[in-house]
Amino acid sequence: MSVHDAQSRRADCPACQRLERAAPGQDPFFLVELRESVVILHKHQRYPGWCTLWLRDHHEHLAMLPRARQEALGLDVFDVAAAMHRALGRAAPIRINYECLGNVVAHVHWHLIPRRESDPDPGATVWVRPHAETDCGVADGLRDELVADLRRELIGKQP
């Protein structure tokens, strides 16, 4: 299934709506399509390199996916994490937080959040940080640089 295959999408789901806009050349945050997911640079970059992986079709519960899809999605997550370590170079994270929550957006997705010693509170989850800090947007130049660096590392690793 490609991001443009809307047969398993829900009109009332903000993630499905987001996937409709995800396309190379149309969406400046779009990175790549992988086995089961669409990888998008997060719209806020307080933690540079923060990416989200969205299941291509609408499912609300990771455990309800067939095992083969769970495993393929896991490989997508691991490929993005490895690409982050390579792409971020000297600013490589000391840790990556992997989060699949679903309580705000009920569509299977993962947040991969690079964490650095210089973070304001490196031992805490980003969700406890002040809203103004995590809702900070990103300058176009930094966005374009991160997209190019991450995409370059992911393109050669596609299945």
C-alpha cells in the first residue's frame, strides 16, 4: 500500500488526514515510505531529529495487527533509529526515546525522539516539558537539513 492508497483510511482520523498530505515534493516534512509506515519529521524540533512513523492504514491498536505487520513495523522503527544515529553525526543522540502511545491520536504511530545530554531534563520524558518548549516549530533551514540528512540515510536502507 502506498500513502496515496486511501482504502483503509478514516476521514475523521487526524493521522489519516496527515497521511493524505504526505508525499515527496509536496510535504516538506515527508521523509520516506518504509515497509509498514510513512516517516515524517515532527513539526516541532526542540529535540532535533524527532521523527514520527505512521502506520499507512488506520488501526488503533498495535497488538491487533497481524504478527507479520507488527514485525515489519518494528523493523521500520529500528531502521529509522539507526538512520538517526548516522545522520545526526556530531549531534548524535546519547539515547532515543521510542514511544507508541495512541491516547491523543488513536492511530498506530511511533515517536522516535533523540535525546542529548544538553536537553533541559534528559532523564524525563518530553511530554512533561512545558508546552511552549515542545510546541516550538522549526526553522525551514533546519527542517530541510534534517530531512535531507535523514532521508539520505533511509533511502539506501529501504527493503
